[in-house]
Amino acid sequence: MTYGHGKAGFALNGQGTWSSCGHLPMGGLTDRRTGRSWVWQIEHNGGGWRWECQEHDEAAYAALFGPTDTHHGDPGAP
């Protein structure tokens, strides 16, 4: 059976006001068939960050984000 969308994904968010609070803002992916790798580090002074990777249509993607209200904002803010 073939699915139109991948079934695996992973995301990691930074916590706190320092970019390295909790986890380091970096990651990597390796294609086991070709041996190619992507390695990244998010650099900014805003504190919050997020990266995610996922399968989609038999390919993979990585998305890197800076601070956003959705992932790093004040939950009590209007």
C-alpha cells in the first residue's frame, strides 16, 4: 500500500529566553541510501526557536523557525 504523505515526523522547540536553554538549536539528517547529510544550527538572539523534519511524498524536508507567538509567546497574552 502506498500513502500520499509520509507517516513520520519530528519537531524540537527551544525553551526559555536563551537560545541554548533546554536543547541546543541544532540538528541533522542523513539519507541512509546516499550517505548525504544536512546539519544545521539556528543563530539568533531572540531566545525561542523551532526545527522540524518530516517525510512528504517520498522525500524529506527540514524547516527552521525563529521565535513565534505560537510556540514561544506568552500563553496568557490576548
